[in-house]
Amino acid sequence: MTDQRPQYGELATPEEQRRAAGLPPLEEVVTVPPVAPIPEPARETSGATAPSARSHPLDRFATIAMLAYGLINVIITGLSYLDLPRVMNDAMNVLGIDGEFTNFAAGKTWGTIAAVVLVVGWAITAALSVRRLRRGRLTWWLPIVGAIATMIVVVICISVPMTGDPAFMAYVEQMTTR
């Protein structure tokens, strides 16, 4: 034999359940119309419009054009940095420095590092730019900032073998004594 007693509220009507719970009958309950949600205050933007699904077409064009130009520049310049001693000789001839670049080992090593920095800098800049474009944010400035930051590191990389070259340092000493 099982205990098949009804559970609380199974046999009682909703009105009986309300009375047993100490609540007023449904006729006495005043329904309140739903309250409209309070609008959030508009966020102030600093001259920029709120992000849309797609960025402005001119911003998109400028960003992609600068990234394409940067990619071509990275390929051409990066390949030349792989033979940095030749580039240094050409630069010394243009500057009118007597002698040749002789710091070949450092030139090869730091030229390769500079080429890698160029590629990595462009890749990071491109990834961040694409991410901002997809979010609909203003992006034209990012390739410029990425190029400047990358070139600062590249110039430091190229300066290391250049300052270790005797002919270049003799030229620098000659220019400072004038």
C-alpha cells in the first residue's frame, strides 16, 4: 500500500491556495502597469561617433592602403636588410664617408634581426588594424603608429653594427671636432 495523498496545492483551487497562504483574493489585487525601463544616459564620445557594424568607408580604404604600402615596404626593405653590409656601404658612399663598412658579422646578424622586426611589426599592426576595423572603430592612425614604433626598433638594430664600424666612427669623430 502506497501513500498516495495529494501534495500541497494539488486539490486546492488558486483562490484556496491564496487564502491558505494569507494572501488577498485575486479580485482585490491591483495590477500595476509595467514600468518602462529607464534609459541609460548617453555616453559622451570625444568627437567620434558610436561604433557601427562597419567602419567608415574612407577610414577602411585609408587603413587598407597604408597596410598594403607597408607590406610592400617591409618586403623590399627586409630583403635589403638581409645584406646589411652592402646597404651600409651604399649609405656611407651617399654620406661621403671615406672607407668601407667592415663590421660584416654584426651587420649580417643585426640586419637579419632588423628584417624580422620589420615583419613582426607589420604583422602586429595589421592584426590590430583588422580587429579595430571589424569592430567598426576609427583605424586610419594605427598603421602610422605601428610604422613609427617598428622603425624606432629597426633604427636601433641598424645602429648597433654601424657604431661598431671603424670607418663610420672615424667620420662621426671628424664631424664632432669641426
